[in-house]
Amino acid sequence: MHKQTKALSIPREVKEAVRKRDGGCCILCGSPYGEPNAHYVPRSRGGLGVEENIITLCFSCHTEYDNGAERRETEEKIRQYLKYHYPNWEESKLYYRKWNHD
């Protein structure tokens, strides 16, 4: 597996930790059908598969976050959620940097 692909993938341990952190529910609507597989910083922009970048969303909220007209508002809600759970959270640390992963 390519180093970047590996860095952006969500390991099982991360999914388990995020599921526990989020109570197994969508953090936006509260649906019990959420899955811990949504990147705050998208994979397409180099978003890492780390706890601080992964959230639990249901299919509907995940689709809306990825493609919806209100992405900025949703992004802010998620940002505040992650900052609450990780006091030292910094968005700049969530991006794949080729030279830091060699």
C-alpha cells in the first residue's frame, strides 16, 4: 500500500476509538446508524485517518456534509465538536505531509 493511501485510510483502532468517543451515533443528528468513517478534512485534500480527523456520521449527514449547500455551517459544527474533545486540536495537523510520513 502506498504511504499516502495508508496515512489517509482509517485503521480499525481509530474507528473503534471514534465510535466510543461519539457513542456510536451520528454527531450531527443523533442517529444510531452512524459510522465512524467521515473525514473532517476530506481524503481528497489529504485528510489523515486519525482520531482527531474522523467523526461518526449517518449516511444522510455524511452525504450532506460531502455535497450539501450548507457545508461551511456543518464544517463549523464539526470543528467545534472536535475542539471540545481535543483541547489542543489544530486543523493544520490533519493533512498528509509527504515528508513527515517517509
